[in-house]
Amino acid sequence: MTKSENPVPADQILAKIFEVVLEEARQRPEFAEKLVNALPRGAIAEIQKPARARKAKAGFDPNAFSLVAVMQTEGMAGVKRRLNPIKRKQDLRALAEAQHMPVDRETFYSDKTKLQALKDELIRATEARIADRMAAAS
């Protein structure tokens, strides 16, 4: 194959071959009979559908929403509403990391810290982030 030739996909090659075989079988019944007789007696072809791939459970997306944007548009109630469904500490920590929240690292990364305390710290950090932005803008 030269560089100027584009490779032809396998399914297109097979389609052309089968078209030739079908055309020949239509024009020559003895050829069609020979093809059918080549199959074992009683052969029944079964086309199996590929097993449905199960969708992988979507992982937690720490950037699905912005804590700062939610706080500014929906207030603390909106942030609490967004944090409430999060049930894993590692997801809250990923959220803090991804959004560069100024959390108290000692408390936030302690194994002893409860889930609700992490959520409360994220709210406090979000408020601090907004306050820092406002101070920088003035």
C-alpha cells in the first residue's frame, strides 16, 4: 500500500465480498445451493448480542459546583443543600483541594473529625474565601 492510499475498513471489505457472493448466488442457483449445502445439516445460526456493558458508577466530581458561586447566589442554605448528599470524608476533602478552600488542615485531615464538622469547615472556608476576595477588591 502506498502512502497515497487510504486503508479501507474491514467491514467495508467484507460487505463488498458478500455483495459479490450474493450476486453470484442470485445469478447461479447451483452456486447458491452449493453454499447452503456447505453448512452442516440442521445448522441454525444464532447471533448473540454482546453483553451490555454496565455503566461504571460515576465517581465524585469535586468541580461539579463551585462553593463560592453557590454561596454568592444561594447563600449558606444553598451550600448546605449541596454538601448534604455528600457522605464520604474523602469526597469533602477532594472538594476542598480542587477548589483551593482555606480549610484548617489539621482539623480537616484528621481521621477523628466527623463528617458534619468537615461540612461546617467547608462553609467557614467558603465564607473566608469570599471575604478575602472582597478585601482584595477594595
